[in-house]
Amino acid sequence: MTSFVSHTTIDCANAYELSEWWKPVLGYVDLDGDPNLPGHEECMIRDPETGHQLLFIEVPDAKTVKNRVHLDMRPRSVSRDEEVEGLLAHGATLVGDHRGIRGPGSGWVTLADPEGNEFCILRSEAELASS
């Protein structure tokens, strides 16, 4: 038996606002012919390069515990530390700083989006190549 991942779903209180927050973070866009609008209970965005899609869906429950599944992200054009600073300025919250956990230049930073969904920022491909 095999399947493929159609999209990744993120539960939230406000699908439109959270999809709009994530679009510049990931460089994602609305689906062609299906724009996300205020009041939509489900908002899908996609990576124009890979086609990966994120679906934000409104649920009545607030987040109360650590995510069991989260996104691990690599910066496309800047360092991990520059990406973390940009995300904090964009409204992310610092959850855990694990830089240097396995020696200089290693590790990651755990952040949360405005609704508390956690994600990690890893070192960029360029940083990995230079170590």
C-alpha cells in the first residue's frame, strides 16, 4: 500500500489571517482561480516552485500542547540566523533555541506562528555546504 501527501493541514482559529502570515514566510501563493478571502474557513496556499500545498482550516479548539507534527524549514537565500531574525520581526515567537547543540554552527531554532503552531528553522543549504 502506498499513498502520497496531497497537502499539509494546519488547524487554526482564523484561516485567512494565518494563510496570509505564512505566504511571505514560505514564498507561497494562492491557488490559481481560488483566492483566499477574509471569512473563508479553509484557505490553501502553494509553493510555486514545488507545488507543495498548505491548507489552513478553522477548528473550534485552541492549541493546548506541543505539536506532534511540525514544519522543518531551510532558508532559501539567507542564513538560519538571518531567517530567525526576519521571522521574529514578522511576528513569530521564540519557543526554543537549539543553536550549537552539536557544536559550533549546528542546531536549529524552534519558533511559533501567531496562533502558536510550532516550526523549526534549520541551517541553509549554503551553511551546510560550508561546514
